[in-house]
Amino acid sequence: CLAYRLLSFGRPPSRRLCVPGNHDVDRNYVSSKRVDHDGVLKQVIEDETRFNDYFGDPSVHFGAKFAKYTEFASEFSGLGISAPSGSGAPTLSIDTVTERVAIVGINTALCSTGGLSADTGQLGLTTREFEKAINRTAGAQEAPPTVLVGHHPSSWLTPWASERLRMRRGNPYRLILCGHEHRAQTEQVFDIHGGCAQLVAPALFTHDTELRGYSIIELDDRGN
């Protein structure tokens, strides 16, 4: 199995990181709760404050569609998003892997239906939680460079969520790792907010007619 092979390569769970994507959403569960699921999102998805207020309420349970993912990730990986937050859904994680790098994982699939409807531009983030995590990482003494890891590129997010990530480019995160689009891309982005690189990984498992691959990233002694 994959876990055994990774162990043979010297990659135990303590050196594996998982973040959920649209294929980790339980489509059968979403389908059975479609009216409630879509009704909630329709009320909060357009407004960042309303979205954060809703998902910041500890009584909210939006994580059942990630139950199978969290069960897998809690055993497979020691880093990343593997347990529900106070909202009942796995939303964010912070890991200091070494002195050279800190990793913030985000659940870009929080609002995804797993393919039952189009996700483009409809994926929200718990940006209030994200800002707290980023400030904690950036405020640490001798803070290491920060890598942001999520399944979807920022173009798939709602305008307000995408803008929130854009405002944090280079401050503090220098590198965005994502995938979803099944093709490798590298982009250097610079604007008034700072600069960073976005690496979109190719698909390792996909249709036989599509190219498959993976990305290898090297960091120097300064975390660059």
C-alpha cells in the first residue's frame, strides 16, 4: 500500500502532510443533505463577515462530509489538516516542520459539493482563522518562511477569499502549493502586497489519457 511504500522511502506519518480537496468530500452525504447544504452556503458565501461568523460558531457542524477524509488523514499523516476544528469541519492547520519552514494548511474544499455542482469562484475560506494563524506564524521570534498549502488555486475561491490570500503574498508566506487542475504550473507573483511563487502540482493519479506526475521542491538553508 502507499503508506508502506512511503515508510520504505523514509517518510513516516510525522513527515506527511494532508489537506482536503474536492475528491475528499463525501458526495453521498452532500447529496442527502443538498437542500440544507446549499441553503446555508447561499446565505453566507457572498459576505466574508457573515461566512466567518457562521463557521466560527462552535455549534455549527459542517464536517460530516469530511468524516472519511479525517479518519484517513489522522492515520496517514502527522501534519496538516486531520481533525475537525470548533466548527465541526477541518479548516486550517499550522505546522513548524523544521526551523527552516512553517506550513499553514487551508481547506479550500470547505464549500465544495464534490462535483455535484460547479465550484469555480464559490469556495470560501475561514479567513478570520487564517489571519490569526498567519499573524501567529509571522509574529514568532525568528519566524521561518511560511508555505501555504491548499488543494485549489486561488482562482477557484470566492473574490473575497482570493483577495485575502493576495493581500498576504510575501507577508509572510513566500510559496503557495496547490493542485486540482491536473497540470503543472509555476508562477511568480509580485504586486504592492509583496511577492511569492505559486506551484500547481500535476495529478499523480488520474485518467490513463492524462499526463501524471509529481513535484519535488528543494529549500536552501534559509528556507528559500
